[in-house]
Amino acid sequence: MKDNRHFYRELKVLETFSEAVEADLHHALPDDWWVVVADVVDSTSAIEAGNYKKVNTVGAACIAAVINVDRDIDIPFVFGGDGATFAIPDCTVQQVIKALRGAQRLSRDSFGLDLRVGLVSVSDLAKEKLPVNLAKIRLSPHLSYASFSGSGWEQVERRIKANISPSVIMVHVDEGLAEASFEGFECRWQGVPSFNGHKLSLLIAAMSDDAGANYKIYQEIFNKIYGIYGDVADYHPLRSRFMQLTLNPKLLSHEWRVRSIYLGLWSKLGYIAKTVFQNLAGKYLFSRNLDTEAVKWSRYRAELVENTDFRKFDGMLRMVIDSSDAQTSALEDFLKAKYQSQQLVYGMHKSREALVTCLIQSYTGNHFHFVDGSDGGYAMAARVLKQQLAASIK
């Protein structure tokens, strides 16, 4: 049997984001892979209680736990704000389950949140003719990231949340070893303020059964966004000159809780002291554009902006963009008309700033950054989208 562990690594990289929504360019996952979904239970209530940063942190930390299982294997994932979806090869399943139990323990003990985790084999989905496809998209000169398509992804998420299928393996923190490495997880930036009015978290799902028709709808959306906002640089939620390291202990505490979970008291205190010192040094080096052997400070913030997942596709279009009230109104008028003609469903949520959470393998190019709205942007937008979806099914 063919060894498919490097299936994702060996995929051809697509060069433009518009190709992310073109299903014909996606590839079927091998039968010996698995789909994994992790999400914070009742994240909406946690966000409404003001715990959006905790939710965001847990969602990103579980990604760190999974990709650290075996750094020699490239794991495709999509961050959803309150969790993540992965595809993993069979050879990693037991280690990934152990790591995700570790993420569940972190979520429960450090943040008071319940992280739900489940997985389904691609071979089981194939028997039901539920496709799970993906592509690899160029993010920047340094990195690529995954795009998902096919009804199987959504079905897995639905089944895990409802725990209604015998094919679902649910992961529970107290049912085995719970050990995870969160190496590379960082959360050291201030929130990024809006430049034009607000940060708009946007979810859009085309509703046709025909992939070609859906592709045309997404292209119409891209064209409309260009007509309203201009080039990507005009609506990107981050700007390098606005990226500021934080010295706020409350903001830094999220990284500290993740990275020091296995440390004793003195080591925990040492970690937070080291982080504050590193951010002080970083502020100085940024202000003078000085480079060191470890970090090219003069270009790191520009790389950060490039390496950001502010737009992605996992069966629906997900974006965080900088917008004015007039621009958001124009976009919503367009989307509302498409919704009323049953071509799509959508959700949007305005936030005052963007949150940035990071996965660092190196400070010279190989660093990946997750963006969400500051008060649970994606999760709150998803609530609106689900309401539209429920209404359209009736």
C-alpha cells in the first residue's frame, strides 16, 4: 500500500487565492487519512461573557498541539476562531489524539472552556460518497496554506457536534494520555485597530449543488469586493506600521497559560518575565529597524502581514477585512440580494480591532498568523449564517 503520509506536502501549490474556491483544482484526501474537528463548546456564550480571547487562544493552541506531533509531516488545517479542522494521515492518529487530549486539558484547566474533539476516517466518508477534497494555496513567498472543499467536511463537523454517527471517534480528556507540545504558540501583539471604521468578519457559503455554479458566485463576490474596496492591500486587516508588541500582562497571560502549563511556579514566573523582556527588546529593535542573527526585525512585521490567514476557504469563504460603514453597507446589500435569490448564505460581524495569534517555527519567514475579530468575529458571524441557513432549509 502506498505511503501517503506526505500527500499534502507533495501537492502542487496554487498561486492565487481565487483558485482556492475552484473545486476542480482540489484533490481528494487518501482513504488512509482522517478528518479531525476541534471546537470550543458553546463558544458564543463564552464570547458574550467577554472571553473571546480565551476562545481564540484555545482554537489556535489546538493547532499547535497537532502540528507539533510530527514536524516532518505537513498537516493541512483551517482555523475557525473557536477551533480548527484538520486532515491527518493514519500513522499519526494515536499521537494526535493524545495531543488533542492535552489541548482539552489546557482548555479546561487554564481557560475554563470545554474543547470538543472528534475524528472520522476518510474511508468511511468515501463509502457514503461524502467527498473531502483540498488544495494548497500560496500564502506568501515563504508559506502556503490549505483550502478545503466537498460535503464531507461539513458532515464531519455536524456529526461530531451532535455525536450521532457510529463512524465518529470522540476524544475525551480523561480517557487516556493527555500530552501536547505547544511549542511555537505565541500571542504577543496588541489588537490592531480599524483604519476605516471597523474590522468586518465575513462568512459566505454558496448554496448550489453544482460546483461550477458556486465557483461563479464566489467570483462575483471577489469582483464585488474589488469594486467596493479596491486591491487586497486596501482592505487587509493588518498594516505593518500598526503592528505593536504588547506589554499588557493580561494580553501576555494567554500565551503564558498555554506555554507554561507543564512548568512549576518559578519556571512559570520566569517564562512571563522572559516574554516581557523579549517584547521590550523587540520594541527597541523594531523602532530602529535593527536586525539580529535570530530575527530580521527590519522586515518581520511585513512578513507577518504576508503570512496571515485573513482570507481562507473551507467550503465557505472566511475573511476578516478592514471596512467603513458605507463599504459594509454596500457589500451587505449585494449579499442580501444573493441570499434572497437563494444563491448563498452569509454572516458578518463588526469588531473594533483585529486579534493576531501566532505559530512560529522560525522568525525568518516560517511564521504563520491567525486573525479574528476582537470580540469573537468569526463565531458571531457564524451565528448569523446558521440562522440564514436554517431559514433557507424550511
